[in-house]
Amino acid sequence: MVSTPSERLVDLVRLTHSAGGIIMRHYAEGTETRKKADHSPVTDADEEAEKHILAGLNTLVPGVPVVAEEEVAAGRMPKVGMHFFLVDPLDGTKEFINRNGEFTVNIAEVVNGLAVRGVVYAPAKGRLFFGETPGSAWEIAADASGLPDLGQARTIKVRRPPPDGLTAVASRSHRDKKTEEYLAHYPVKDFITAGSSLKFCLVAAGEADIYPRHGTTMEWDTAAGDAVLTAAGGQVTNLDGTAFLYGRPDFTNPHFVARGGR
């Protein structure tokens, strides 16, 4: 396991953290909610944070395509190849609007269809996760006022399944009957409900064991959390166990399951 993050990952952490500061300013001041064409909510926080991230990535990795949620919603979907970035500037907009703190900023780097590097920042929770493969995954406490010393980050790893049963993590806003039926095949003793890509990170940090998802998600919803979980020793697969890949024509995910240790 690599004990220190690469320069690229550190740059992405800094960019994600600064976008979290923008979001927390809107969180404190309040922001108007609007509806996109698909009837999902969007706020000024989503849009301003995304513009900040796009400008930062253009400086860090000029010429590498970036697929970002609000850009796609506006009809601007770039062509991607084997190397691109996926950005969700405010994952969990409903959680942001409901003011429960369970929203995140997600940036992921994809190479050859795999999420190889990712950052997930939950600014209202003060939790910042980052990881890369090959390498490691880390977590550090981080409020939005200033980037912490990343040298103080702790390495995180998935845990082995407890002998007395699994802890499953499920979506706060999108839990459904199919998920319940899927989990009925596992020895689940506890449930944790969480919003946004925090679900992947709870598995990565050894706080949960399994997160299945049968509802619709987009690639920018999952890639950063996938990268963190994979770097922590877990995995995200299609429900049949095959590889979960990125770069589909419309960037819509199939159903998947995220798991910790075996």
C-alpha cells in the first residue's frame, strides 16, 4: 500500500475542498431551488461549484475531457476516450435542500473504463475521503474554512464481514423494494441510511459492509466513491459480479453492488 497520495490526487483534493467551501457559503446564506428538464433539483451552489471545478481541471489537466452533471444537463456532453474526468459538484442536492448535511462534492479520474482516482468531500459533515489505485485510500477531518494538513490523513481500509452479520448502507432518498429483496439474500444485521456518495465511503472506511443500488444513477454519482472504495480494498461490480465500467454512451449506470472485505 502506498502511504502518501500522488501529486495529482493532492491537486484534486485541494480542488474538491475549495468547491466544498463554495457550497457551504450557499448552505449558510440560502439559495433558490429550480427544476431541470428531468425534474431533478438544481441550485446556484451546484452551478457555481461546477464552474469552479471545471476551471481548476482545465488548469491541472488541459485537454482531458470532463463530464460534469450540470454541463450535461445543459446539453454539453463531451466526447470521451480512455482518459477523462467525472464531476458531480453537489451530489445529494435533495439532502442539501433538506439541510441534513449528507451531500458531497465528487471528482473522479477514469482510465480505461475504471475509476482510478477519486475525492469525495462532505463539507457539512467535515469528512474528506480520497484514494487512488494502485495506492491507498485516506480520510481526514476537514471543515470548509481551510484545507487541513493532508499529512495527518489516516489510511482507511474495508473490514472483513463481521461473523454476526453485515451492516448494509442504503440511500436516504432512493431506497426501494428491489434493494430490500436483494439484501434478503445476505445476513444483514444492521442498516445505515445515508445520502449521496457517502455510502461508498462508509464501506471504504469499514463502517458498513455492502451497498446495493437498483435505482437509476449516473456515472458522476458513483465514480469518485468507487475510486475511494476500490483503493480501500473493496469493489463495485454489476449485480452479476462483472466489472463496473465507465464511459457508457449516455453515462447512465447499470444496477450495481458495492462491497467491502470478503
